[in-house]
Amino acid sequence: MMKTRKLLRSTDSSYSVMVKKCYVVGLMIAIYAGIIPARGQSSRNISTAQLEKIVFDVAKSFSSKYCKDFISIAEYENIVKSKERYCQLFFSYGVFGSFDFSQDKIDNLYNDPNIGSFRVVGSFNSMFFSSEEKGYESQLRKTSPTLIEGMPLFSETYSQYPIIPPVARTRAVEVYGPLNPRKVKLYTYSLLKGEPSEECEISFTTKDGCFPGETRLWGKGVLFIKAGIIVGFRLDNVEDRFSHFINKRDSSPTTSVNDYSYEVRYTVEDGVIFPDHLIQKVQWMKPKDLSKSVYYFAEKNPCADPFNPSITVTTKVSFSKPIALDKTQKNRYSGFFRPTGASWRITLAKPVIDATVLASLKSIPSWFAIKSDLEKGGLSVEEQNKRQTDLYLLEYQKEQRYIDNIIKKDAETKRLFEELFK
């Protein structure tokens, strides 16, 4: 009897092990075949039509929940690097205003009433230190059009390219990208990872025949979605004809001299969507074919020859303490914010670095390395900032009315900043 029980136990144990092994093998086959998603992986059986419907619902949510009128603190930093050396740093903080948010069809940046405007309270602007240790170069001179080995450096479009606000490409996606419910159908979609009902990443690609007539964006990107809400997006080398090359109408993508990415993150407060930050990274690369008359570039070249040595530019804009405005507040503040590219670049009223700017500079992770490289030319960062302001004053000395207006606006902005955020 005892032997029989032992035999039965042995048989039950072997059978149980066999069943478990079969279950594991079957589960692995199901995961491999895409029938069951593995932990951390996406289900593979979601159709393109289903993904488009998911993106459409996300776009509708974005359209209804994005704040129509708001003011926030904004910090803008622009870092130029050549190989391992930092060449230039620009930083400013102030007040950003956005009013009457809309995704209605707009041909280009210059006709967009919703681009928003940034008013500077304090700033820092270094001189451009040559990576070849030739000393400092004038910021006013370094971006003038030149010939590089016989190649016209964007001469056809240069005169149409003022200083573009960094938020322009965000507006390109909001108006012409998959954040606009009316434009969702112009792209194909693929689930990269995650679960649409929870958190996921969905790639999008411009459909053939839609560019530049129906959409002003050509290329690929990624949408970051959480619980049906857009939390961000990224563009990878997308040709944007909303803010750049706005008069170029042919459907062929333009040869690019950049490898760039542009990423935006949003935040949700009390059910309302606000921008949190954006980061753009641009690598300049000399094209193999130098015979083209026009080359695409994501931003204005930071120096006369951005290819030798190769230049990388990182731009970041951070938003904080957003204030949603009611109708009375909107009427009070909207007249003060008028879109102007120059307002992103400089403030003339305070060339001396104030305490807030200094504290913000020190919070930049690479600040001490940047400061060390910039001062190798013999001037402290404080001296460089003062000289850059003097250069702008000299440039505009024949337009004193223009300077007076900027200084007046600077003083008004400081009062507004203290009123809202202190």
C-alpha cells in the first residue's frame, strides 16, 4: 500500500511538471505569435484603422483641453557646441503669453495669431568663442550669408529667415500634425510600445501625396500618450514648411544639412493642458552633394561656417507656474504680448546679469564647463554679456526710437513679472 501511494505521488508530480512545462511553452508561442502581449510589450494585433481612431480621440481631447489663454514663466537657453568645446550660451527668463488658442488652418508662422510671445525680464548672452581658438567672433557678423567651398549658404531663403521663436515648430504640429483632429488622416501610425489604454508611444509618418498641400510637415515623429491624453511628441528630421521655407511649394523633400530632433512635453493641471518644456537638438552636417541651390535647415546657422568643425546647437524652453486667464484678465494682458522674434533674443534695459539669471545659469548641468570654455578667450562671462549688449545698441543707434521702445517694454515686463509671480 505504501509503495502504491509513493508511486501515485511520483506520477502526480511528474504530470504536474509536464503540464507546467506545456503551459510555459504554449505561452511563449502565443507571445511570439503576437496573440498575447508580453509584459512591457505592446499587443501586435491593433490595426492601422484602430490606431488612427486612438490618435483621433487623443487629438480631440487635446483640442478641447489645451488652455485657450494663459501666462507663464518661461526660461530660454541656447547652447552652441563644437565637438567637445562650448562656443556660446544664450539664456533669458521672462513672461510667456498665449491667447485665443486655435487649430484653424494657417498658411505659415507669420499669419499665426496664436504663436505666443515671450517678454524678457533678464538675460545672459555670451560672445561666440571660436572652436579653433581664434578668439571671439562678433555675434552680429557671424551669421551673415557666406559661400562655403562654392556652395551658396541658404542664400535663397536667408532674407526670409528672421529669428524664429522656438515655439514655432510646436505650432506646426498643433496646426498641421496629428494633434489636430482634422489632420489625423494625413498620417499613418504604428504602435511602438505600451498599451493604448494605459501608456504608449505611437509613431506617425506623413502619407504620400499630402505634402505640402494638405500638411506642411514631411517626415516621421512619435506621440507620447498616457490614459488617452497627449503628454508629448517628438519630431525626427521632419521638414517643416510652416515656419521655414514657407514659399517652397514643390512636393519633393529638400536635402537637409541638419540631423535634428524636436521634443515637446505637456503637463495637465486640473484637467487643463499646458506646455511644460521643449528641447531641440540640431547637428550641422555638410551635404555630400554641393550642387543644390537650396538646402533644408532646422534653424539659422549659428556661425558663418557651421560645418567645419561640426556644430551642435541645443535649445530648451521651460514653462512654469502657468496661469489660466479669464476674459477680464485676457483683455488686460493680451495687448502687452505681441509676437516678435527679437523679444526671444535680448533685453537692453539690464545688461548686468541679475541674481535670478545667475542662479538659473548655475542650475544648467554643464554650466561650469561652459563658463570655463567661454572664458578661455580672456573675457569673463560678465564682460562678454556687457559687450554683446553694447554691440546691439551700436547696431541700432540710428533707430533710437526702436531702442527706447524695447527699454520701455523691458521695464513694463519686469513690473508684470513681479505682479504675477512674486
